[in-house]
Amino acid sequence: MIFGNTISMAQKSLDCLWKKQEALSDNLANIDTPGYKRKQVSFEEAFRKRLIAADETKSSAKMREAIEGAGYTVYTRDDTARVDENNVNADVEETEMTRTWLHYNYLLQSVTNDIKRYQSAIKGQ
């Protein structure tokens, strides 16, 4: 495989970050909906653990399996601090949305740079 696992790992991360951005958008859209419970998307820690376990085997096939099998979990938080039973905090959501957007764009730039390096190598430059 010419790209190794770099591109597939970035793709999986981008997919999960996209889902996280969707959940954050839903939260902000429902900030005034009584009883709405904040959605969260978790994938980073589980993804990291899968990669560490696969890396210990020193098998690129196991690493590919770990990347392909990684996913995300969407869950809701039941804690509530508001009278209307909604637990969305705009400041928290906007901060997390910005952090997720930056992470997403960093990964896109990283993949773009990898592809440019491959193109330069192929062209012999």
C-alpha cells in the first residue's frame, strides 16, 4: 500500500470529527428546546487504544483492522442545571465547535501535504 495507514487513519478521524461537528450543531440548534439533552461524540480515546494495541503487534494488517474498525459513540448527558431541563451551554458548544473545526482543518491540511509530497516524489522533483 503506497500511502501506508496515514491516509486511512486521517479519513477515519475526519469522519468522526464530522459527526462530532453535527452533534455540536444539533446542540446549538436546540439550545432553547425545553428538555433537550446535549449530545456528545466520543472517539479519540477508543481510537487511540485500538491503535496502541495494534502497534504492539507490529502488524500492518492489524493496524489497518484497528483503523477500519474504529468508530464513534454518540451519547447524551442527563445532567441539568436549567429549569427547562435543557443542558446545553452555548459557550461550551461554541468552544468545542471551534476546537473540532481546527482539528478537522489540521487533518485536511496534513492529508493535502502528504499527497503533495507523493506527487513530488512521483514527478521526481
